[in-house]
Amino acid sequence: MGLIAFLKTQFIVHLLIGFVFVVSGLIINFVQLCTLILWPINKQFYRRINCRLAYSLWSQLVMLLEWWSGTECTLFSDQATVDKFGKEHVIIILNHNFEIDFLCGWTMTERFGVLGSSKVLAKKELLYVPLIGWTWYFLEIVFCKRKWEEDRDTVIKGLKCLSDYPEYMWFLLYCEGTRFTETKHRISMEVAESKGLPKLKYHLLPRTKGFTTAVQCLRGTVSAVYDVTLNFRGNKNPSLLGILYGKKYEADMCVRRFPLEDIPVDEKEAANWLHKLYQEKDALQEMYNQEGIFPGQQFKPPRRPWTLLNFLFWATVLLSPLFTFGFGIFASGSPLLILAFLGFVGAASFGVRRLIGVTEIEKGSSYGNQEFKKKE
């Protein structure tokens, strides 16, 4: 094992990376808070600043995927579709099977210059997660309780506010509503059977309300819907902890572009269109499992240096005073100061682990586990 590979497995290195992410995130959140005074003066200037502040935080996670673990991301699409990446407002539909599916999506947004302005329809619980939810709040992310009767007005208002967004945005929808598990899949297929809908093998039944509302509210702003089906070679099931340990994965993403004018305006017809799309996504996953490849031309957009340079900047700014401070604590010989410092390190370790836990499938929500108690 080489030195670099050895360092990637060391807890103290993980802790330092986590320290840089957490402290830089808190600094970024504070700056975002200060930018609120710009909203009534120049809303678009406020938005442009916050896009770049968000990029400075999220790109640290992208750096871990691209530079630390060396994970490869391959697109399967066509040249006409790839030529439009980063040059239009779009809605992204992504399967929700893996712990790092969002990170693979962020990698693509970074390579095409829209990471800072990427959006998502997120569960409201994430709003209260430090760094993640706080950063999203300043980015005007649309949060929902996943109870349509309560969410309708909030979601419509949030989406309409994005109609004049100044930077190209990719608005992500996890139409399945929650991550795939065998239990949720069984229940979901029972619901499909009760509604007379075709069963899916690799996906949960899509929840259509969020999709049809997003399409309706963003018509005139969004140019297309990108359907993205993600899988990992070798039947791997990667995790954020695996990425932190430097494990390399190979992600394949099949991307299909659907012009928004091809999607029905009528809500019921748009819902049927989405169900048909998920049947096609299921067929794509079946093909991948059998042949180990998606259809379409292969593209490997080159990684850019900005994620690495951004992390090195924050690491230089934050770790230098940390090392100086820590050395001074131990040089003092004071048991009380040393214990306090070790307590701080322990608290930081706990905080980093909790943030990583947000991505873990087994710690995901129980949403979708209640049979027939909710109607779409």
C-alpha cells in the first residue's frame, strides 16, 4: 500500500477533511446570512453570490468523489443532448437507489458549470440539518413535508419564484419520493397492483404530484426534462464512507432529453407520461444488469481543477491555525486544556459522522412504508 492509499484509510485524515468541510460551511452560511440584505436591493445579485458560495461548499464533496476516490463517471447519451448541458434550465429525474446518487449528479453539474445553481425538491427535515439545509435555504430550495394537502401552496410558490432565476439551473426530482429498499418496493408494487399500474422491478412507483406541478409551474422557464438512470459497474453499492476511504467506483449514467413541449399539459396525461417513463427506466436497468452497459454513445466529461483548488484553499486557511492552536495546547502541559481540546476533537468527529449518516440508506426515512394509508 502506497503512502497516499494509506493516508486515505486513516481516521485522523478523515477528521481533518470533515473539519475543513464543517468549519468552511459555517463560515459560508454566515456570509450567506449577511447577503440577505441584498435581496430587497438586487435579488439577482444576491442569487449570483449565493450560487458561488454554495459551489464553494458542495464542490468539496465533489472533490472527494473525483480527486480523492478517483471515481469515474461515464455518460451514455447522444451528442445533441450533451451539447445542451449547462446551457438551459432543466428538470432532472434521477433514480434513488444509492447513497451517493446525489454526488454523482453533482459531479455532472460541476463539469458543466451548474453546481452552484442546482436545485432539488427536498424533504423539509433537511432544512434543519446544519450546513446542508442552511445552505439550501439561501439557495431558495423548495422544501416539502411530503403531504400534498399541506405542500401544494408552498411548492407552487417556491417553484414560481424560480421562474426568473438568472443562472442556468438543473432542478432535481426524486419522483420515487424516497430511497429504494426491498420493503418499500414490495409495498409500492402492492399499491401499483391496486391502481392497475404496471409493476416495476428496479424502481418504486413514481409520485406524480411533484412532477406535474414542477412541469406546470416551470413552463416557459425550463426547456427540457433530463431522465437520468444511474448504475455502478460490478454491481457495487457505494457509500460516502467508502468514498472517504478512497474507494474507487465506476458510475454509468444514461441521460435522455425530452423537450418540455413533448410533455402533456394536462395533469392526468402528464402523470401517465411519468409512469411510462419509469417503465422505460426499468427496462434500461434490466438491460444494464444483463449486458453491463446502457445504450447510447459514451462520454467522459473531463474533471475540472476548481474543486481541488477550492478545497486546498479552505484547507490552507483552516488547518494552519488549527495545527498551531493544537501544538500550543499540548505544549502548555495543562491537563484541563488538553482534555478540552480532545473533547472538541471528539465532538467534531461525532458531528462529521452524523452528517455522513444523512446519506445512509439504512438511516433513511420510513416514507413509503405504510401500506395504502396515503393516496397520491
